Amino acid sequence: MPVTPANSDILRFDRLYIGGEWVLPEEGGMIESIDPSTGAVWALVARAGRGDVDRAVAAARAALEGPWGTMPGHERAALMRRFADLYQARAGELAELEARDSGRAIREARADIGSHHNGYHWWASLADKASGRTIPFDNTVHAFTSRVPVGVVAAITPWNVPLMAAAWKLGPALAAGCTVVLKPAEQTPVGTLELGRLFEAAGFPPGVVNIVPGYGGGDVGEWLVAHPGVDKVAFTGEGGTARAIVNVGSQTMKRFTFELGGKSPHIIFDDADIDQALNAATNSAWTLCGQSCALGSRVLVQRSVYDRVVAGFRDCAARVRVGPACDANTHMGPQAHLAQLEKTVAYIGYGKEDGAELITGGERLSGGIHGNGYFVQPTVFAGVSNDMRIAQDEIFGPVAALIPFDDEDDAVRIANDTRYGLTAGLWTGDTGRAHRVAAKIRAGMVWVNTYRFIRWSTPYGGFGASGWGRENGVEALDSYLETKTTIISTHGRFPDAYAD
Ligand code: NDP
């Protein structure tokens, strides 16, 4: 629980969760966490140092080689289910922490975090299912495979959806029998640190999950990636960071999974239910203040309905209530931190410079309910061509780029003209077209007549610059397991090669 110092509204979370205990950081540092709705520090969070990373990795290794590593899968599942129940009971509180820390609108945070326990239950159901196979051979040997945990996992998460990103790593890692050292982003560490309370209350053996807030490059993140005691890095974030992680982590041949964002095409054909498509397209441009890798930030619209869709976006933008994250009335909160706000504002400038037509929005909001917070208006650009910077780069702000297209081939060509390949959506009334276009789009997940339907059971991850491997689904479980082949002689004899 946080400790509130006298005469201060700033909460203190002054301990790390290592080896099942709440410990002070060895170097004693604190991270200032800013409430992006106000621009002011709202929490001080324990900052791990190198010694703490060593302690956390050692605790994770000891748990792996001790109680957790020897625990039958059904017992691990029972602990995970207990954790899931505790998570459900505290979901409202966790949602408030995340809204405060990240600026995510509380109504979105409640809906999302209120469902995470289902994911943990689903992962628990897989904890005793990792089986191998028997390999047919002649009758001199019996050959079989078994699936064993990869080992100690460094889970490095981003600031946009810290609890969801943690769930997508903890769920499969624990189901596979791995142990975890979890490092949240420096901007939003609070909710993740509180997960330690739930693991403790659920009765997990010490060291199975360790939580070490700290900084990334040249600090806790990099030390974890370099650490010889870590076997795998599961990372969500930026492509440049992933390349740095590969460089450092490859020195010790770590396993990697990377979820690195996208620039998803959201295609609206003229035979679609346009009102439905507009609901989805506007929502998927502005949810999370545009800070989600799966958002349909490139809206591809057939020319015959282009003007109608542009007008629909403009009208909808006028209805979006931008305000403090913890206000239940708020549709869209602020950007999660100042650097992200500055990035978004810079890209709005690039959109204008590159010749796109600003239909609505484009300004930072301040004063009144927006105070010094990191708010920006929902923004719509029309007349966008796919080579513009606002169509090629992941902005991570509430900026919709509306790109016209002529026909099916044109739509597919534009959709695939990107270095990313995470998700895509298409709206059509023609089932044949739905299949044709979905098959041609290079993306890890394609939605037809819906958008951003993502569950723990549906594999999620990208082609190209969007990353390596998959989170969610049984595919994610695979990435936390090694295959081990055992061959046993059935006759017990090995010929002497040097007998004659
Ligand atoms: P980063 O990739 O820098 O941060 C993600 C996580 O990696 C954080 O926990 C960070 O720690 C950590 N980290 C940073 N450097 C290293 C390193 N060298 N070794 C190990 N860990 C490291 O993302 P940013 O916060 O800089 O966001 C920049 C852009 O990335 C966004 O604008 C967006 O476009 C994209 N992004 C994509 C996300 C997605 O969901 N795919 C999520 C977040 C960002 P610390 O916080 O201390 O830096």
C-alpha cells in the first residue's frame, strides 16, 4: 500500500517487490510519476538499481529451481486462479491507478482492466497442458519431446497500457512455468507495482514474480537485457528500443518476443454499413488518446463515400469530451506524458507541411478543466496520401489520416504500403470481398466489420517492423517454452566402435 507523507498529496510507493518481500531500493532512488491530467507529480515510486536487478534475477532463478519449478501444473493453475480472483476484486482500484498514472480515461480503464481476470483464468487453464509428442522410430529407442519453461523472463512494458501489457506477458509466462522480473515504463509504474500485493496475497512462492520499476536505456531495462541470469526478454514498445535490446541481449543468446506497434489500415468500402464503420473508425482513431499500437490510424475510404466519411469524422470529433482521466464524463484523457504530447503536436505540423487538409482539431488544450495537462484535440486530416509522414509513422496521438482510394486493388496496395503489419480492419457488405481483401493484407490480425476485438485467446503480433512472435493464444505459450527431445535406448546396448 502507498505511504502518504504528512502535508503532501503525493503518494509514495517506496518499496520494490523482490523475492516475495517489499524491499527498499539498494541505492534508495525514487521515480517521480506525473499525472498527465494535471502535469504535476502525483506519486513517488521506488526506483531499482543494479543491485536490485541482481537480487530480482537471483530470486527468480531460485524460484525456478525451487518451489515453482517443481510445482505440478495444476497447482500453478490454482495459484493463478486465486490471483485472477483477487485481480477481479481490485480491478476498480487498479483502473483508477492506471487512469491517474497514464491519463487513460477511467471509463476505458474500467472496461479493459475489469476484464483482465478472464485472461488470467484462461492462462491458468493452460498451465498443465504443455505436452510433447512421441516420435515413431525403430524399436531400438523410444524418442519423445517434452515442453519445459524457457526460464527467467524479463518482461519490459510500455506506458500506454501497463496492466494489459503486463497481463499479456505474465499470463503465458506463468502458465509455462517461467519466473518473471517485470519492469514497467518510467512514466506509469504505479499499477504494475501494486500487482505485487496480489501475487503476495494469492500465495505465490517468493521470487516467481518480481517488480522493479526503473529507467530503460543505460539502467534497469538494459541491465535486465544484458543479465546472464535472464533467459528471455518479452518487450512491448518502440522499434528502435527493440533493436537496442537485440544488440545487447544477443550477447547472451536470449529469446525475444517483440510487440512494436503499427500503422494500421482501416478500410471502408462503399458497400459497407457506413454508420457502423464510422463508429468503429472514429473510436479506433481516438481510443487511449491515440496511444495504442492497434489503432486504425490510416483510414482508407472509397472515393464514392469519402466526403460522407470525412463529414462523419468531423461531426464525431465535436462530440468527444476531452478531459481529466478520472472524470467519469471524459471520453478521451490526455497524452500519457509530455514528450508524447510534443511528438503528436510535431506530427500535426508535419501533416500541414506535407499538404494534408486539417479538417478539425490540431491544437493542444489548456486552461479550465485542462489546466497544465497534456491534452490535445481529436484531430482529422483529409486528402492524405500514403507517402506523407502522418501516414507512414506511428504518431501515438489522436490523429486520424483519411486516405481516399479507388477500388479493391488500390485499397490493398495502399494498406500494404507500410513497414508495419500489426493489425488491419475492413468494412464491406460483400462476403467474397471480405475474404479476398483479408487474405491479401499483410498484418498479424485482420478484422472484418468490427475493429480492435482482441482477447487473450487470439494470437496478436505483427509482420515486418511490428515485431517478432505473438502474444496471446497458445502461440504465446509456445514462446515461453523450449522443446526438449529425450531418446532412450530400449535394448541398453551401445556397440564398441573400436572392437576391430
Ligand atoms: P520505449 O520503447 O522506449 O519504452 C518501452 C519500454 O522499454 C519502457 O519500459 C522503457 O523504459 C524500456 N526501455 C527503453 N530503452 C530500453 C533499453 N535500451 N533496454 C531495455 N529497456 C528499455 O518506448 P517510448 O516510451 O520511448 O515510446 C516511443 C514510441 O514508441 C511511442 O511514441 C510509440 O510510437 C511507440 N510505442 C509503442 C508501443 C506499443 O504498444 N507497441 C508502446 C509504447 C510506445 P523507460 O520507460 O524507462 O524508458
